[in-house]
Amino acid sequence: MTGDDYERLGDAAEAYVVFLGNEAFMRLEPIVSGLHCCAALRIDPVDGSFGCVVYERRPTVCRELERAGPACDGERWTKGERPKRTLAVLRTTS
């Protein structure tokens, strides 16, 4: 995350950003059973939708990952089972 990204998040930055030394990253939150996701991601276990609560102010790295673009497809292929496992766990605990 860049300084511009942090500024763009405004008052929400402290809730979504963690610093490791002098580097800033989006905070990962534990969901259940060792599964983590971005603190700005909201998952609806009922309809299975995923949504970013800071979408309009999201960091550059998220902006560069065009929805359904080649890089997004690569990420989905690499991490494809994570959302499905997370959703399955959420549905059993909701």
C-alpha cells in the first residue's frame, strides 16, 4: 500500500491497514479455522456474494486487478479454492 492509498482510505485507514516496519498492508482478518481475508471484504454466507466495503477508495494494487481480467483470472486460478472453503465454513457457522 502506498501513501496515496492510505490517504485515499481517509478515516477508515486505521481499521483496514496494518504496518510492518515502514510498510503498510491491508489488514487480514481471521474468519474461522485459520482462514483469513482482507478486512475490507464482506462475505454474505446466504447468497455467496463477496464485496469490498472500500471499493471506491481501494488501494492501487486492487485497482490494477481488473475484475474478470487476465490478472484476476490468474489470481482466481492460483487461489481458487479459498473463497469456496471460506464460504462453506461461513455457511456452517452462520
